[in-house]
Amino acid sequence: MAKDAARDRKDEQLDRDRVADDDQALTTQQGVRVDHTDDSLAAGERGPTLMEDFHVREKITHFDHERIPERVVHARGAGAYGVFQPYDDWLRDYTTAAFLTDPDATTPVFLRFSTVAGSRGSADTVRDVRGFAVKFYTSEGNYDLVGNNFPVFFIQDGAKFPDFVHAVKPEPRNEIPQAASAHDTLWDFVSLQPETLHAIMWLMSDRALPRSYRMMQGFGVHTFRLVDANGRGTFVKFHWTPALGTHSLVWDEVQKIAGADADFNRRDLWDAIEAGDFPEWELGVQLVPEEDEFAFDFDLLDATKLIPEELVPVRPVGKLTLNRNPDNFFAETEQVAFHTANVVPGIDFTNDPLLQARNFSYLDTQLIRLGGSNFAQIPVNRPVAEVHNDQRDGYGQHRVHTSATSYNKNTISGNDPAPGADRSFTHYAEKVEGAKIRRRSESFKDFYSQPAMFWHSMSEVEAEHIVAAFRFELGKVTDKDIRTRVVDQLRQVDLELAKRVAEGIGVAAPAEGAADRGRTSPALSQLTDPVATVATRKVAVLAAEGVDGTGLTSLVADLHRRGAVAEVLGLTDGMIASATGEDVQADRALPTMASVLYDAVAVPCGPDSVAALSRDGRAVHFVAEAYKHGKAVAAFGAGLGLLRAARIEAECADGVEPVDDHGVVTTAANGGDLPEAFLDAFAGAIAGHRAWDRRTDDIPA
Ligand code: HDE
């Protein structure tokens, strides 16, 4: 279903390369039909295999060459196709890029999300930045916006990138730890490079633990440039805002998910698209006129700084919708090649030294990763715009150029393909002059104001999480001097922060440091005006024999009606005999799942069902753990018994009036007439994402 909904130019183009094997005979790569593929050709039944067995030799040789190098960073990822459409044409005053300004133009896209530090097989839910790379297949060529879910980066100049990545990757002697920043080399680097501090604050915050790729923001990070029809430039920062809001997991939860479902974010994206719950983001821009280049107390070319939204508002441009999963992970998600220098008319670069280095690196890395210069011909990378030039040959050349010439200028082919056609890309005519110099600009040297602004913009609970994250990470650092040096850096961000971190890691609390500079940007907190929707949230409904089938069915139906995904977990798979007569199908067996894989849990009535669940430690733990992680918990009738078994002080008012105690929603009612107010309160608690104000220290989970 999801597939038919979305036929666009890219999808149709891919038809040329799709291969379906249904009802086909097995053949060699040469198309010769194979009689038998389970045994090698041998000299006698127990004899040696023969060289002339071209089929088995080809099969094994191809297998031997199946792997390509994983991305040096962002190796672990998941991608999907979709479409982008502008809302209207207001951006036409700033850029000639048709795909951003023509509300009738729908542009196919491929979006790849990723973690950064881990290898291809690492877990999804680790503390890390997430990549947010969008390839727009525009009518004027491919445009790649290769961003992250943080608006700032760890370093200011690309020359430091190999150092930074070597520091954050597993340590060189033993390749430990995998996909984790909690180790000596990263924090040694941080302690010596204060430019990292702003991105480090984001890394220690909840932003590094997204609930879903569908629930995180994306940022272009650098200041780019839009160029209008008269060649006038405007600085621009790109923002992606998810329709489902920006939400995070908690640290204890992400560690457990890494074991329970290492593919958590990847699966979430895949399942949502297969179910037709197409993820959406709004593209927004912050625009700064060129004449205001020096109007800020930071440098627009410094990628460790953001422009506070309160200073320059984010203006909506259009909507991106993901609507189609790839057919083949390797062919598409692995082979997709992004490049910051893939720009189209109307969008140009700035002199941000990080961006300039990226413009070199991405093309270079594809040459080794994808094995040569023709990777743009790989189906997922191929533009929907026409490609004509005099570039020839190379490994894996798929195009059969029929022209008599491959140079310019020529007379033999009428000088085709000819440069200078209408809508050609013309570089922005920026005036530059200066002495060759290897030195950081003075305007890049305030390392502490924006980390402080981020810190002071956090809600209390977000700030607590940041302190706990620093304590965890630095607590894993074996070299005590490094811990001390990091605290010394934090002291310059904020004395209070440094003290709180120091207390947890055995470092003497600093006596002096920066006081609150009085700057905040409320937009930086995820708890400022959060989007609250129950759509696509996953709810576990626990049931055993004797469950109130009528009540369960009406609860599940109500959740589905509201757009949530409810799953009935039985103690085993199969049918569950209910107290009210009808059998209920268990969607999954509880022992195969874990509370950390759900957003909420509900316990229906049914004294026998609840007694059986209460005797099962896994069921009790399931509820306790969901509660501990701040998730919505609901119970009706006898269902409250399981909550009490989990040491949750669940109140139940007389009659059917529901009680909503910090997201624990209960009612004495049961059967088919669950009160609307109970269902509303449960949905509201789920939509609220987490009840952060619970006291959970004594819950054993
Ligand atoms: Fe990347 N980065 N990067 N990066 N990056 C790569 O390209 C690099 C930076 C980002 O899903 C590599 O094809 C340098 C910032 C994403 O395929 C490589 C510098 C931002 C992805 C590379 C940076 C990013 C990459 C590895 C500093 C956010 C995954 C494989 C100058 C704005 C794209 C590849 C995908 C991937 C280099 C800094 C985002 C080696 C040299 C800043 C989302 O070329």
C-alpha cells in the first residue's frame, strides 16, 4: 500500500533497475540456467572439487567481494524515500531554486538517518549525534542537505575533523568502547579543545537520545547562502521540524533498548512507513541579509554557534514526507552518496571552514567507499535531471556514450554537450582577498557563551539529565586528570554546572567560575511548547487468561481510533481466553518484549488475569519499569492490582471517575463502558510523552 501511494519521478526511474526474481529460473551472472546449487562439481562423490565448476566459483567469488568499506563516520543508518513540496513561493525573493519556491513542484527525496561513532552493526539507541541527510532529486540536479539533529558541530575547522573522529571512535589499542563517547580519548580531546563544548552540551542532553528518527529536528548546521535572480546573496540556516514533535528517551532506557532491540530506531522508521504513518518534517529557514553579517556577537561562519530563534525567526518553507521504504538496504541506503557540494542554482556556500572541508571530503570518501568515479550512476544516486558531459570511462561505467567526441570545445558534435545553457549554476561572486594564513579567526574565539545559553535554557529535568550524563561519561574516564580538566572547562561555562558534575565524579568542586550570563533561548528546550500527540505511539496492553475481554477490546479500539499502535502482550503467544467469553489474540508474548520498546502500558481488568500477571515477575517488572521511565500507565478495575504489585501507589476513586496521578490513569470501571474521561486522560498522558515529575527512586526496575 505504502508503495503505490508514492509514484514519483525517482520511483519510476528506479523501475529500470529493479529486479524481481518471482517465477524465474536460477542463473549465473551470464544468464545461464543452473541445474543444481547445493553441491560443488567434484571428481567422484567423495572426490576433490573441480576448477571448471564455473557456477560455484562465481558464486563464492561474488560473495567474497560483497562487502564495501563502511562509512568512516555515520556507518550505521536507515533511509527512506519521500517527497518535498513548498507551501508557497515567498522564498522566490531570495533564491532561484525552483524546488524551494514553486508550490506546484513536488521533488522526490531520499533521507538517510544515522548515528555517527558506531560501526554498521552497532545499536541504534546510543548517546550520539544523529545524521539527517536529505538528497533532493530536483529538476535542476541533485541538491544534498547533509545535516544533523544538533544545530552546532564539535569543531570549527575541517582540519580538526580527523582528530575529533579519532578521539570519539573506539580507542585504537583495543577498539573499545563501541558506539560510545564515555572513554578517555574523547574527553581528553574535549578538555583540550573548548570549541567542542557547545556540541558537547547537546551530546550530554536528551537530544542525543531521540525517541524516534521521526521525532527529532534536523539542522543544516552551517550558514549557507541563497542567491536570487539578480545574484544577490542572503545567509541562510536550514531547520527541519518534525510534525510529531521532538522527544527523547531516558538514559537507562536507551541502554536496555540496545539489548532488547538494537534496531529500535531503524525498525520504528520502517514500520511507520509500512503502516502508512508517513513521517513529516517542515523545512524552515532563518534568513540574514548580507549587510547584517557582523550584527551578531558570534561569527556566522562558525559552525559551533547557532542563531537563537528569538533573534532570527524560523520561517516555514515547505513539507517533507517520507512515504516509501527502500527495496534493498545495500543498493539504496548503503550506496547512497551524499555530498555537501551537490548544490543547485539558487543555493551556494559560505566560507565556513568546516563546510569548505566537507566540500572536499564527501566526494573523496565516495571514491574509496563506492569503488571509483562512477558512483553517481548507482540508481539511488542518479539525478532525475538529465546528465550530459564529457566525463568518460572508469570502473563500473554503465553509460554507453554514443557521441563521437568527449571534449569541449568541439566542432564534430556541434559543440554538444554545450555549457552555458539557461539555468546553469553560476557561483556567487563573493569578493575575497587576504594573505595566505593558517590561523583561527579571532571572531571564532568565544567558546563559552553559547554552551552557557544552552544550559540556562534547559528545564530543571533536562538540566538534571545533563548533569547525570556528564557524571556517567566522566565516571568512565580512567585518567583522573582528564576529569579535572573537563570540570575546569565546564567552570567557564557555568560554575553551578561544574560543581554539580564535579560532585559526582570525585573531583574537587571549583570555587570560581562563570556566573549566569543571563542569556537563554527558550526554543532550545524540548519542553517549551512540546507537540503533544498520541499518533503512532506504541502501547502495550498486558493480559492473561480471565482478562476482561470487552474492556480490553474497547481500550484497544479507542487507542487505534486515536492513531496509536496498541499491542496485546500475553504471557505466551496465541489466544487468551477472556472472562467475558470472547477470546483475545495476543499480538506478542511478553517474554519476547520489554517495556522499553513501548511508550505506555495498560492493564485491563479481570481478577484472574491480574493475579496471573502479578505472579509473573516479568509482568510486574514491565509495569514498574515503564513507570520508572515516566511513561503513561493505565489500569481499570482489578488491573490496579498489578500496579500495586509493582509498588506503584495507584489510586482508584469510587465509581467510574478516572484518576490521573502524574500519568498513572485509573478507574474502577470495566467492561464495555470504559468512561470517555478515562480514555481521554490515558491518551493525554501518552501524548504528554513522559511524566517527569514522578518520584521513582524506590521503584526496583
Ligand atoms: Fe560529515 N562526513 N563531515 N558532517 N556527515 C560523512 O561522508 C566530514 C559534518 C554528516 O547518511 C562522510 O559519505 C568532514 C558536519 C552526515 O551517508 C565523510 C567534516 C555535519 C553524514 C564526512 C564533517 C556532518 C556524514 C562519511 C568536517 C552536519 C552521513 C561517509 C569538516 C552538518 C551521510 C560519507 C550519509 C558523512 C566528512 C562534518 C553530517 C567522511 C570532513 C558538520 C549526516 O565524507
